[in-house]
Amino acid sequence: MPISEYLRAVRARMGHALLLVPSVTGLVLDDAGRVLLVRHSNGGVWVAPGGAVDPDERPADAVVREVREETGLRVDPTALRGLFGGPEFRVRYANGDETAYVMAVYECRRLDGELQADGVEILDVRWFEPEELEGLALPSWVRVVLRETLHAEIAGQRPA
């Protein structure tokens, strides 16, 4: 679902003005160390699956819901890998909405499901080798998250 009913109601009152939104992202790795990314319909960029936390929703439940909606996979969040925000986490959508995200990133273990893009918000879903990431169209927030989580882990170090 591209936007929750809650955010739709807030946007109806606020218009396109900057809105600070709590969000979650799933860092899903397979057994080969590949990372799961989705190609977003907003600009065609590759991002880690995730989205806004709904009112009264626990962040860990939100990441399970978002990964399922965007990829078709059911996951188990196993660790909170970081809490992110700042200018790199500001997004302007094609309709003019501007959002600044405060993002909880969860490492997730795949349980089951078949990879499948929703065809509306998500255009494609794919596993990527770490060395493939450099050439991808990635927004600045994805680069920050991957540098602080995935790349540190590949080097044998967990992020602080």
C-alpha cells in the first residue's frame, strides 16, 4: 500500500509540507550474504524494503508488514541494527509531498514466501551481491544505511 489511511488524512490537512515520519526498514540477507532490495516506483531507485509505522503499531511488527507487502516474503526481525535520520533521510515524492524519515533498521531472517513486487509501489525485487551495490541507483539514505550496517558486517565488523 503506497500510503496509509492515517498519512493520507494528515496529508489532506498539511498538503505537501515537510512531515516527520517514524519508519522502519528491513535489512534482509540470504545465506550467500546477498541483500534484498526493491526498485521503488518513486524515481525507479533501489531501496531496502520498508515504510512508515502506523499509529499504535510496534516497529518490529511494521517491518514484518512492510517487507511482506513490498516483497512477498515473511520475515523475522532478529536485531535492531540502527536508528537513522538526518538530511539524507528526506524524500520528495513525485506528487510534491516532502517527508523526513526517522528510520529503525532491523536485520531480518527470511522465513518463507515467494519474491514478488506489488507492481504499484514496488516495480522489482532482487537479491544483490555486495559488489553490485556501487553501480545501482541508490538514494542517499540507502547508501548511509548500507555503509553503516551491511558494509561493516562484510568487513567482519558489526556497526557500533
